[in-house]
Amino acid sequence: MSASETDTRLELTVPGFERVRESYACGGLLGCINGLMVADPKLQKTFELHWNRLLEMVLLRLADTYLTYLSHLLALVFVTDPSSLKRMRGEEKPSFDLEKAIADNPADERIRTFAEDQVSRFSRKGMKRAASYFKHRFQFDLFPSDEPLDAAIFVIAVRNILTHNNGRANREFVKETGLTNVTIGERIELDFKMLESFAWLLDASASDMDKRAVEKWKLSTVSVLITQGAAPVLLEDSPS
């Protein structure tokens, strides 16, 4: 397959490609919602009634896509760098012999399930905990700067209260985000431009993360073609 001058060809891990594809769909949904509101006054009134719910659904999808990527990346790290397992302790340890499972069958579903459980456990405590986990266990910075970290902290914190507290701020949310203008028990209202900006930051951050993870652990990659206005495509041919 040949690429035009406007195409971008990337080398991503398989979890990285799945994340890009899902992020593209979320971005497209945001654009469609905004376009419909501008184009049709009648639809605008309908959307306004359910506007925050629509933004909540997009945010939940963005957050879950991001966390799924992290869990699948973590599973790859376990398989690629079994020595990292020796740094686990206490509640981090699996109920089975993870090192033996990796040696016997790297595709063992228990490896991915354990990684998903780990990400789920520390994401419930916020992205600061997730960043700390990767930093101390694997000497790997999830975020290259504070800006994408702050975006991830907010998105995952909102995701947690949407999932566990009906979208209402609690003490954990205020502590995690550091927001001072939020009242405990108040329902969080989302802003389109803010969510669009956070989606872009998360996307750029995860792409950077994928590239650095490939370099650090020598992970295998797939060739992905991104064309303006079209969904990312997984290529069968190798990059030229």
C-alpha cells in the first residue's frame, strides 16, 4: 500500500493501534455532535437537554480506552521483562505463578487479566498512583510533562465519580484533582472545548508513551497508516 504526502505511517504496538483507532472514533463522535448542534437549531435544542450526558459518555469511552491501553501495555511489559516481576510485593502479587505462566505461554490469558486487574486497582486511586506505579516498578515515566498528566488526572477522576458516585464530586475527587471551586456532592458539568482539549492531550501523551515503551523494552510493532479524514488502517506491508 502506498502513502500520499498527507498520510502518516506510524510504528505502534498492537495495543497502541487499538487505542488510536478508539481515540479516532471518540474524536469523530465529538465532531459529529458539535456539527449537528451548529447545523440544525431543532437538534440543538434536543442536544442541549442531554448535552452533559453525551459528554459524559464520550469521556467514559476516552477514559476506558486509555486504561485498556495501559493494561495491555503492562501485559506486554510483563512478558518482555519478567525481571520486573521480582519488584512486586504484597497486594501486587498474582494468585498464580506469573513468571512460570510467561515462560510456558506468553499468550496465557491470565497474564492480561492480571495486568487489567492491576490497572483497574490503581486507576481507582487516581492517575497519580498509576504514574507512580510505572515509575517505581519499571523506571518508566507515563507522562513527559505535567500538562498531559493533569489532563489524565482529571479525565480518570471524572470517570471514577461517574462510575462510582453518579457523577457527583466527593472528597477523593477534590483531593485527586486539586480543584478548589467544587462543592462535595455537586454534580460535575463538562465543557465541550475542555473535553476536546483533554482528548487531544491524552492522545498525544499515549502516542509518545507507546514510542518510548517500544524503545525501552524493544517491543514488537505493527505498521499503521493514518490518513486525514479516514480511520487508522493496520497495514500488512512493512514500512519503506
